[in-house]
Amino acid sequence: MTRIGAYEAKTRLSEILDRAEKGEEFEITKNGRAVARIVGLASERRRAALAAAARMLARLDDAERDGQTAKIDWDEFKREMIEEEEAELDAKLNSWRS
């Protein structure tokens, strides 16, 4: 992840957005303290998909370890993922408000 000061980020925003679109991530600092991140949407979607896949594999592993056939309720799984995403967003919003 590339660290960049707020002033430089402002003056090079177009270039930073182009690079973020290609997968590069940036941490924006203000007075040397990290205050924001710029990441391409594809990167965030990829992270979410990998997290969902890891959870699914963990459930399958648990079922196999217990000697059971894994039965997954896809609607329930999707609901859980959405609830977790919403909780993460709420936590971020609350931290920004503090």
C-alpha cells in the first residue's frame, strides 16, 4: 500500500484514481497520521468474495470433521454476509463520527 500525504493526493487525484482502478491501494495521511484509504472497487469486491469463500470452506471443513454432510442454506448464508457487511459499515461510520 502506498502512503501519500493529503496535499499530494489532492494534486495527483486523477493519477491516484487511475492507479487504484488498476488495483493499487493508497493510504492518505494528514500530518503523518493515516486518515483514509483509496482502493479500487474491484479490490474491495475481491476481498469480500475471498472472505465469503473462506467462510464457506470453514463450514464445509467443520461439517466434514463432525462426520456430517454439509448442507448450506444459501439464503441464510447470504443474509449473514449482508448483516456482517452492514455491521462493518456501521462500525466505520461510528469511528468516523468519534
